[in-house]
Amino acid sequence: QVQLVESGGGLVQAGGSLRLSCGASGFIFSINAMGWYRQAPGKQRELVASITSGRNTRYADSVKGRFTISRDNAKNTVYLQMNSLKPEDTAVYYCTPEDLGTRYWGQGTQVTVSS
């Protein structure tokens, strides 16, 4: 079965950085696009960044120039480097495979940015 384990979240001051990791199993990681999503309290889950199997990337306008998504197919892991963090980045962050037809979610990792 598909399993996704996110880690790397925490409490950071505005302007700081965090690197999120997501270990994946239960599907062929290398041929699937992967996405990072986030959900803030009272808001809908939104796409933050995605990366294709060919390493093409796209970002939400709100994080362009600050966040970088990458992947390591040998480790079945996708990363999200987050720099210049803002209080509005506070949310639970989730990774998910984009090409399986069914949406799978892990437990997420909490990111809290203090002002």
C-alpha cells in the first residue's frame, strides 16, 4: 500500500528556513510526479509545489523564489527547501504522488512561522 512519511517541520522565526522530507513507498516513485501541499487552519489544502519524473517543477505564486522542490529517486524521497519563511506559510505540509489516480496523504508535518 502507498505510504508517505513527511518530516522536517518545526517552529521557526520569520525569515528562517526549513527543509521538509517525504519518504514514499508502495508505488513506483521514479515515474510519478510528486507534489507538496499545505493546509492552514480554516483553509483548503493547496498545492505548494510539484515535480515531474523528469524534474520539471512548478510553484504556487506565493512561494516562487523562496521554496525549492527536489527529488532523490534512489531514496524514494521528495524534498521541499523553504527559505525566507513568512507567518502566512504556517500550515501542515503534505506530500502526495500526483499520477496514481487516487489521492494519498501522509500524516503531514507542521510548520509554524513566528513573526
